[in-house]
Amino acid sequence: METVLVVDDSSTQREMIAALLQSHNYAVWMAEDGAEALERAQQTCPDLIVLDVLMPGMNGYEACRKLKGHPLTKDIPVVICSSKTTPIDHHWGKKLGAAAYVDKPSYEQQLVKTLRQVLDS
């Protein structure tokens, strides 16, 4: 079973994404901010990380950059799932190392498909 670390400061969003992924047979770990995501990713080495952008403290862009710059987490694919949906947001996500970018709130249909594509590549 593939493991996914879901990172979002909203407990409601974390739980909704976790439930969606669990219903598709993913094991899910959760973190509520960028700093916790870095720590948890280094400890557990998930197969993939779903990362929000708008979080207090370390935002998702910074967390993605740090994940991609750390030897233990640099090869873990990151999928950004955010309400920041402009083309420049997508550009920055990819530039900082995200494998894909999924827009909220319409993520439910697209997220599982995107995760499968990233994990299969």
C-alpha cells in the first residue's frame, strides 16, 4: 500500500483529503504545517506528499523547496493542492520542485488521478 503525507493547516481539509485517499487504498499520514511536514517526511519517507500552499509559518512553497533540497526527501514527489489557482501559482509550484499542482476546491476528481500519474511515472 502506498503512503501519502497530507499537509494542510485546515483540519477539515486534511480529514477530507485523507478520507478520499483512504477510500482509494492509500495509507495516509498527516501534518498541519510546513515544519511538521519536513519532520514527518524525514521520519516516515512517504511515497508522495500532498501539500497546501497557504499555511502559517512556513508556507507550502517554502516547504516544497526544503523537501526537494534535503537528501532524505528530495526524491519524494510533491503534489501541491491549493486554493491559489493562478498560472503564476502553478509556475512557482513546478519551479520549486512540485511534480503536479491540483486546484482546490475541485481537487476531489483530479487529486487521485494526479497522484496515480505521479506515482506511476
